Amino acid sequence: MTLRPIVLVSFMALAACGGPDTPAVAVRPLDVQGAWVRPADSGLVSAAYLVIINRDTAPVTFIGAASPLAESVSLHETMEMGGMVHMMPLDSAQVIASNDSLVLAEGAKHLMMTGLRRRLAAGDSLPLMLSFAGNQTVVVSAAVRTP
């Protein structure tokens, strides 16, 4: 019987515990959950919805998004004024406080994609590059599905 597997398992267990300079659990400062996009024909528009979670100890600033499948991606907000529903582009950056989130949802803030380069059908996916101040980028794949 050899001790090599026991030594290897013991070493892995100790490494997982970390030392005084090693965090016990590594947590990504930015996490994106529930990313999805509405189906659309080529050349038209679609909307993307997702939640950006800031797990960092400092605020982060969401400054925009892009996709290789769209001419442009911009932040919009749907709101009701005078009994009518309007959609307005948002020019300002969105600050996400420490341990808070930015929710992009139907009927609220969302990402609007214009000039789609191909048809988006249910079951497809759309790559999105989310940009943050400080040259930080998070790439996500948004599932195309009907609401």
C-alpha cells in the first residue's frame, strides 16, 4: 500500500483551508445572473434583462454594454407618464453599491439592442460584454427566450 494518495488528499485539504494571507473562499466581485433576451428578427431590436451583483467592498459603476451581434447596446428605462408607457435612454452611469445589485427587468431598466446582425430565436444565445469603470469587463451569454 502506498501513501501517495493519502498525502495528496491531505495536501489538498490543507491548501483549501488557506493560510494567514489566503482568503478561505474566493468570491468574484461582480456576478451576473438570469441573463436573457427576447427573440427578434435580423435588423430589428431586442431587449436584454439580467441582474448584476456587486460583491465587492466598494461601489462599482456600470458604464455600458456591447454585443458582436448588435450595432449598439444601450441602457433604457420603461416608465409610465400620464397613463402612457414610454421608454427612455439613460445617459448616466449606474453606480452599484457594495453588496447591492442592479436589476434590469421587463417594464424597468433594461438593455436595448438595435441593428441585430442575425435573427434571435428561442434557444439561441447572445453574447454581451458589460463594461464597468476602471476597465473592468464581464462577458455573459444571454439565453434567447420568449417572456
